[in-house]
Amino acid sequence: MRTFLSPSDLGDLQTAFREAQDIKANRFRYDTLGRNKTALLIFFNNSLRTRLSTQKAAMNLGMNVIVLDVNQGAWKLETERGVVMDGDKSEHLLEAIPVMGSYCDVIGVRSFARFENREDDYTEQILRQFIQYSGRPVFSMESATVHPLQAFADFITIEEHKRTARPKVVLTWAPHPKALPQAVPNSFAEWMVAAGYDLTIAHPEGYELSEQFTQGARITHNQDEALEGADFVYAKNWSAYATLNYGKVLSKDMSWTISSEKMALTNDAAFMHCLPVRRNMIVTDEVIESPRSLVIPEAANREISATVVLKRMLEAL
């Protein structure tokens, strides 16, 4: 596996799930696979779970790990072609990428949407440059449009806790004070459809996601209707995708907050969120602290999803 951006990169998801369970039973089963190999984890944006879980996954496999925070102690990087570099950016990504590649065997990249231009974000300019110029396998640790390590962990979590072969999964928009990317909901929708689950996406008008990721899902603007009979509720905020309003906050409607009353509409559903979460905006204290909250097991599965991905990449070297 040379890249990891979508469920198709893993192939059959049930096979990937069994591999995840094998690793979870013994996290160090493959601890010689990465001996004398180095993972370079590059962060253009902040991280907690992704940084810790991916580092831990690499160490589980016996790898050396280099973590580079581009905004802390590195030269400021120019990412655009044709720019006269007479400002505060001292190095171009086109030189930096092959240099980085020369120091490692596998590269993970975290680079969020900038919300300056939808086309630039959705063509994944930074991530694609790493794939093209590093000469190394590259995996996304969240990019402008996708967060596959999170979605893989979400899939593992649902498989572990589902009570029916094809559970009803609801992805619902929830309010947030800031403009957030579509990466997590994009990947979640893509992976849930690929897994064959019964997926419903609920959001206010104007928050439609790209059809590239939502084909096969039922979409509604009625959250209460969507929640009826749900087995899993995944709450997440995202900003507008449509060209004219791209990256904008169109609503902070608190009636979309997931509360105990909302969860009572479900089939005793489990609650999920990728974290970090704005309590009492996205979800109430009662729901996130309830016995049906899976946010901690879900976060713990980030180590497992990353271990599977790195294992696959090492096996292909």
C-alpha cells in the first residue's frame, strides 16, 4: 500500500477489521516489521489523538519516529508554484519534500483545509505534492478533505459494538462557534457507505457535503426524523461546502445539539464523536458521559487503525 486516503486503499473492510482485531489482541505481534525503518509524521496543524496514536502505532511495529511540527521550529514553507519568495517563507515545499523523504521510509501528513479556495482544498495540493515528490508511501493524518485514520477507527468501533448486521448509523451536523472542515464527515460518510451500513446524514439546509462522499446515504434536514431507530449517532460540525458559502458558518442553531431527549428517539443508540468536542454545543454532558458514549473506545481505536495502515505500508516496502 503506497497511499492511504480512502477505504478503497485497504480493500475488503472485513479483512481489515479482522487484521485490526488481531493487532488489538497483541499490539506488538509485528514489532520486528519496522526495525530500522523510520516514520516521519508532519504536522501543519494541531493534533492530540492523531499525533499520539500514530506515534504509538509506529512504535508498536518497532519503527523509529520523527515528528515535525512545521509551525514550531521549522522554516516557514511556501506551497504555491510561481510565487516570488520575497516574504516570510524561506523554503519551498518542492525542495523540502524530497529532503524529508530522504530521512524516512514512510510519511504521514496532517494539513487542514484553508478555506481560501475550494478548488485548492479539494484537489489536496499539499498532500498530493508529498505523494508526488517524496518517493515514499504517504498516508493522510487528516487533510483538507478526508480523515481516513479516524474513519477507519470509527468503523472498527461500530463493528465491535453493533447489535445487528446492518446497523442504522446517523451522521448529524451539530452547532459549533468556528468554521470546521468537512474532512471528518466526508470520510465518515464514505467509510459507512463502503461498510454497507444504513447511513442517514442530517444537517440544516446549506450544509450539503460533496456527493463524492455521500452517494449511497439518505440525506435529510430533519434531525429528529433521522434519529428515529438509530443504532449509532455520530455528531459532528462542519462548515458549508457549496461554492458561494464555502468554509462559512451558516448556522449555530442549538436545537441541533445532541441531548438526552434527542437520544431518546433512537434505538438506545451509542453516541460517537471524533474529539475534541465542544460540550453543550455538539453534545450535552449527560450524553457524552452516559454508558452509551463510545468516544473513549473510539479514540483508543485510533492506535489500532494507524497500526494496521503502517503495517500494510511496511509490508509493501
